[in-house]
Amino acid sequence: MSDFAAVVMAAGLGTRMKSATPKHLHPLLGRRLVDWVVEAVRGVDPDPLVVVVAPDAVDAFAGENVAVQQQPLGTGDSLRAARARIGDAQQLLVVSGDHPRLSSDLLRQLVDEHRDSRATATVLSFEPLDPRAYGRIVRDGNGRLQQIVEHADADDSQREIREVNSSIYVFEADKLWPALGRIEPVNAQGELYLTDAVRLLVEGGEEVAVFKAPNADEVEGVNTRAELADAAAFLRARVNREHMLAGVTIVDPLTTWIEPDVQLAADSTIHPFTILRGKTTVASGAEVGPHAVAIDAEIGPDAAVGPFCYLRPGTKLGAGAKAGTFVEIKNSDIGAGAKVPHLSYIGDAEVGEGTNVAAGNITANFPHQPGRPKGKTKIGRNVRTGIHNGFEAPVEIGDDAWIAGGTYITEDVPPESLAGFPPKQITKEGYLRGKRND
């Protein structure tokens, strides 16, 4: 076992969220709230990293090292539940699972401060603009920690204290476990408070240090949906700033939402009111937006997306390709230099290099018979479709073909052919051979 372990406490009910969904599982900029915390803790390399959860939330944490708190008896009981999975680690980082703004850098500073001070425990404190219901840090006349008083148990003078407890600590494990075994539910909530273990350490003459976070905004927790929205705005700003410092132009960061797993190359440009989700990638020279949404899409070099465009999962835009105004594309490859400029839906399709898809084109790939897979539309290189074309998949349009306006294509069109002439498709095979001069 490693000398350094960590516990993320995520078993609370989160009643102030007024939701059937546990607080820690609420979505937050592409992740669940608790996932932001786990990611920050993982960045300081603990081994093991244990997540404490409620019994009905175990399935939501597949792949994590999970301990179960059988009943919601408080933070002290939550840490007790994790003990068997922590093993013989000498130092233990304990983090509340409702602090999504945390960074690995801040946690590393906390751990370093603890080690440098040689304290038995180190408390991370901060001074928010509004102390709200946070526990107060009570110091003695020499500035040393005397106790941590939970808001519900604090008197009027203690509630005037601005420095509050983040519920984030580093402990020397051999001193923590005996203290944790002595705590009792003697408080307004009738719970086992981890802060009481801190008090017992202080009363026993142990050195308990306090490290005040340099930036209080980074430590704010989430207890309500309003605070969840505040956290989303904070994280959005952090993600956007990292991209801009790496060479991405984000024209208006306040209206641009980019999830953390999105990859943007330097010299790409993101225009206002754009949402990039999942594992979307944007290559150098590409411009996305305004008013564009991309989910798990690949946007190639110098490609153009928008305005008012929706790229669904599986979309791949080649170099210099265009997906324009009021265009929706799903699970389709759009070749280099190909254009879908406006008012079209392209799904489960391949569009070849240099092809131009005219306005109002639809790939009709949903099967007529239940149980059959969706069909695929293949449109070759350098094809010119007409306005208001429909393509009933599976169907293939050959290279250099043209489709007349208003045509519903139900049969394959050979290369260099002209097809259309509604109401019934007529194909003039080879009609364009030797006539085109693009």
C-alpha cells in the first residue's frame, strides 16, 4: 500500500437540492458533480482513492473503489465506513464530494503544507463572501485552531466569524483513527461529526494546522441548484481560459460552454453561443458557431460550422468542409471540401470530397419495417445535389453525378449520371460524361 490515500465523501442526501437525484450525481458541465471532485483528487496521486457512497448509489460508481455508508450518520461515520479500504496508509486526504471547483493544484498545496508543518492534521479553510451554513474556524488568542463549530451548533458570536471550514483535511492516520473512534453524536443534528475528531486531537495536545485557501472561490461547495449553477459558471470560465491560453480564440467566453473532455487545437475559433460537448475535437483553422452545438463530433482543419448548426455523435467533417445554417448531421462522414450549407439533415451517410449538398436535402434512413437496421446513404465525390432532394437509404450516388431539384432518390445513381425529374426518378446514365467543367 502507498503511504498516502484519499477519501471522497459522497454519501450525503443533499436534501437542499430538492431533487430525487442525489446531489453528488447532478450533471455539471459534462460530468456529474462528484466526478469533478474525484478528478481533482486523482491529480495528487493517492493510492488508494476511496469514494464513500450511499447503498442505493453503488451502481452509479462502477469502476471506482467504493465504500458504503449504510446510514446517513454524518461525516465521521462516513470516514469510518472507508477505513477497511484505506489499508495502512500513513497520511489521509479527506475531501467532501460536493466541492466541484477544487483543483489538483490547491489540494497539492494543502498536502505540502501538512507535510511541511509536520502537523497531526491540517484543515483547509477559506473566507467566502457569505459564510452561510459552513462550520466556523475558531482560533485561540495565538491564532491556533481551537475548534471547528458547525453552523447549527454555533452561537451568535461564532457565526460572526468569516473564516470557515471546507470539510477538506489531511490527517496522520495513526492519530485519526483513535480520535474517530471516540466521537459521539452530541450535536444539533444527532450525527457523528468529523470535526469532533479534529477537536479531540486539539484537546489531546496534537498539532492541528490550518491552511487558508488563497482563492475562496475555488473552495465553494454546492448545496442548492443555485449554487450548482454558480459552480457551472466558474468551471466554464476555467475551461475556456485554459483553451484561450493554449491558443484558441473564444470570441465571447460568457456565452460559450465547452465540456472538459473537448479538445481544441490552437488557431481554432469558437464563436458566441456555441456548446461543445463530450469528446468533440476541433482542428486548427476551424471555425465553429455562432449558435452551434456539437456532441462527440470531429471537426477537421479549416472546417466551418454554423451558424445555427447541430452536429450529433459520430459526425466527422473533413478538412475545409462546411456544415452551415440550420443543418443537422448525425453519424456521418463529410469529406474534405464538401459542403452542406443550409436547411438539411444528413444522417448515417457518407458524403465525398468536394460534393455540394443543396438546400433542403434529407437522408431518409429510418427503416420502413420494424426491427431492420437503418440504411446508409453514400454520396460520392464531386456530386451536385439539387434543392429539396430526399435519399431513401440504402442508396448510393456515384462520383460526379448530379441530382435534379425536387427529386426523391430511391435507386442508386451511377457515376457521372443525371438523375431526377419528379414525380418518378429517371436516371440518365453517363449523361454528364465529358460535359462537366467544374
